[in-house]
Amino acid sequence: MNLIITGSISYDEIMDFPGKFVDYLHPEKLHQINVSFVVDRLEKQFGGTGSNIAYNIAQIFSFRFSILNEFSKNNSQTNNKIKLLGAVGKDGEFFLDFFKKNNIDADGILVDKKLYTSSGKVITDKNDNQIWGFYYGASIRGKDIKLKKYLNKDSFLVISANHPKAFLNFQKQAIKYKIPYLYDPGMSLTWIKDKDLLKGVMNCQCLIGNDYEIAMIIRRLKKTVNELTNKGLKIITTLGEKGVRYEKKLLKLEIPAYKVKKVVDPTGAGDAWRGGFLGGLAKGMKLKDCLKLGNVLASFAVEKYGTVNHKPTKEQIEKRLKTL
């Protein structure tokens, strides 16, 4: 499987608020909010949906897992490829070095000499609620990337949150060239038009989002989950601490989450899940094991501050897989 990942490449500033947002929001004054949250921790990290997903796939590609038949041609470090497509800015050299160290093919990443790399800022309260702000910056250059030069017969595309023009560029090309793709529009729901959302959903092989995002998509498209799965779509709903739900025609699976002792930072857990799941698929794992692997990678992500700081060993991954 030639995995092609598209999505944002960004710096993340992660802040912890020791209270609860809800205690400082006046329900009758939400039309004129003026609130200052004083945080007690700040971290600056590498991030972005594209970076995070590719990094987590790389963790899976690093190992030969006993859960797979030893003769599986995909159960190796050399047969699997990750190509990340996107853009960084004039401050993006650290990203390119990071991708090289983690065996992520960055030949398809454009470098803009005028703009800065995308940057996200998030405040997380003690209930793990989050408020994000995001600067697109150089990620707009994703609109200039042509997919065709990176494709082969084994290509599988991931379309995740990005600059609107970049996101739609990859969506239109995927549909035009009939590339099978995982569609991850959750963070794009604030700007994407219903007609474009419908095209993206109805042409994808698999739709993914958390329970809120999937509910929003269903409502906006005026369709039910059964209507979508009956047309051949697979729908993955991540459920946080409750695990994941996988649905397709005549099949529904629910896999529980791996219970961690302490959640340090939930940022990036969803991207870690996607990376684990896709890495398992590329290695030829059974569907249930791929779903479990997504839950396991997400469990390691929430135990570390930042989105790409977890680096579990093969033994640690397999131990949690067996637990599930």
C-alpha cells in the first residue's frame, strides 16, 4: 500500500487551563464573549493533522508484529511507504529534518519562502475541553500540488484538515482520478459547503470523525448512517475514552478504548488513532486488529504532552493489543 497523507503541517502551542471553561461562560452573554483564561503550562510542539497521522503510521511501520502471519509480505519495515504532501514556510526546516528522521517521504512538501508555517494554538481545560485558534500560513500552497505524479496502482489517500483550497484541491483530484481515500472532514466543517461535503463523502471509501463530527455530517447531508453504508461507505466514529465504532453494510463493530492511568494531554489522540488504524491496514492486519491498533496508538498519545512525542516499543504496543 502506497499511503499518501494530506493535511496540515504546523507548529502547535498547547496551553493548560486549570479550571473549567463552563464556569466562566455566561449563557445569556455568549453573543459578546470577552474572557481571558490564565494558563499554568505552555508547550510548543510540532503538529498538524498531516504530520501527526504520518508520524503515527511510521511508528507502526517500524516493527514486525507477531499478530501478523510471519510470511505476510507487508509485515516488514521496507515494503511500506508513507508520503506526506503539504507545505511549510520559511521557518519549516525543522519539519523537513523531523520527517527525514522518522522515515516519512517529504519529497512532496513545498517550501514557501514568504509565508510562515501553519500554527495552531489550543487551550485545554481540566475536563479536556479545548478551544483552538489556527493560522493557515504556508499550507495554502497545498492547492498547487498535483496528485498524479505521486500515484501508483496501490495508492490510498488520506484527506484531512488543511487550508480550504488545499483540502478541496486534494478532494477534487481524488474524485477525478478515482483514488480510494479516507475522508476526514471534521475540522473543515466550519467552512466547507454542503455540496462539497456531499461530494467528498459520497465518493470516499471510508468516512471518519468523532461522534460530534459524524452527527454534524449526517445532519447537514440529511442522510442516515444506514443510507450511507448501504451505498458502500464505511464509517468510523471515534468515541474518545469509549473507543471506536466501525460501520458498513450489515456490519457494526465496537472496540473499547485502552484505559490509561492518566491522561496528560488529549491533543492529537484522533490523529494517533488514524495512524494506528492505517498502519495496520497497510501491513495487512485483520479489520478488528486495525481498530484495536488505532485505540492503542491513541492511548500512547494521550500519555504524553504534544502530538508526536510518544514513541512506544513493539513490546508495549503488543501488550496493549493483547489487553484489548
